[in-house]
Amino acid sequence: MLNLVLFGPPGAGKGTQSSLLMQKYNLIHLSTGDILRSEIAAGTKLGLEAKTLMDRGDLVPDEVVIGMISSKLDNNLTANGFIFDGFPRTTAQATALDILLKEKGTSISSMLSLKVADDELIRRLLERGKNSGRADDKNEGIIANRINEYNNKTAPLKEFYSSQNKLYEIEGLGSVEDIAQKLNSVIDNL
Ligand code: AMP
């Protein structure tokens, strides 16, 4: 199985690049943000609880997203592999993911981390907010909180994967095609 963690701060381009990677390598794209937004759209209890946190730019509890990922893995046991987008976001999530994958006889192949400067992230998210309909893309204070959450709780995961020799850092500035090519060349050399 090819199991990739596509990593980076909000606005780094993880969603865009995930769609390309999913097609090229025939992988299942698992975005916890997308799954949570579909729970909200469906009006589920989980969605309602998550919405308040998401609209503020806070992380939702680990057990919620770990449970979601666990059931997606169970439902796709014969997949070629997975792209994890926006997950894991904390050390507890990364540890849980390692255990879930191990139970299925597989593991993370690599973490591809997109690097983009904060001012560019803010510019991209505000631009996306004009059309995305996402409350958390519209307000600069909320965007700042999301970047803060990333720096405090999520960025340390680079060390988690680096200690397993799985971290690859990729410059996330440039055209979508250029960045895709850089990602492809890392994956093709794994
Ligand atoms: P995203 O679409 O990845 O930008 O996620 C949007 C929001 O969903 C985040 O700001 C969090 O509130 C929540 N979220 C998504 N993935 C996770 C996760 N792995 N852990 C905690 N919260 C998450």
C-alpha cells in the first residue's frame, strides 16, 4: 500500500495536490475537514458539535477524527493506498494512525510537507473565502487562529515522521503543476 500524509498549514495546497495524487496513484483521499463538513451538511450530531469549533478555527477532539478515519480505513481494506489530508494534526492522532495501519498490516510510506510562508497562506485563504462558503476562510482573526493551531499542535508532527525517516519537505510556492511534479518525483523515488 502507498500511504501518504500530505502535510502543511491551512492554505498550503493540500486539497488541490491531493486530488492530483489520488488520480495519478489510484489512492483514496481522506480529508478529515471534508468529512466533517459533510457531517455538518447532513446535520448530524457530530457535525453540529464540530461546527462551533471549526467556525472558530479550533481543532476538533482527537477521538472524533480518529474514529472517522478508523471507519474509513475499515471500509476500504482493498485500496491501493490512502492520502491523508489534514490528518493527523496532533501527536495523539499520528500515534493512533500508526496503530490503526499496523493492525491492517501496513504503515505510512511518507509525509510530504508543503512549505508556504504565513503571509501567502493568509492571502490564499482570504481569496478562497470569497467562494468557498467556509466561515473559517473569511475572517483574518480566525485564519490567524488556524495558523496558530497548526504551529502549536500540528507542526511538531514533522519531528514525529522525521524520526521515522519519512519526512520530505517541498516548497509549496509556484504553479500547481510545478508543485505536483515535485511531489511526484519524491513519491516515484520512495
Ligand atoms: P481543513 O479542511 O483541513 O482546513 O479543516 C477545517 C477544520 O476542521 C479545522 O480547522 C478543524 O477545526 C477541523 N479539523 C479537520 N481535520 C482535523 C483534525 N485532523 N483534527 C482536528 N480538527 C480537524
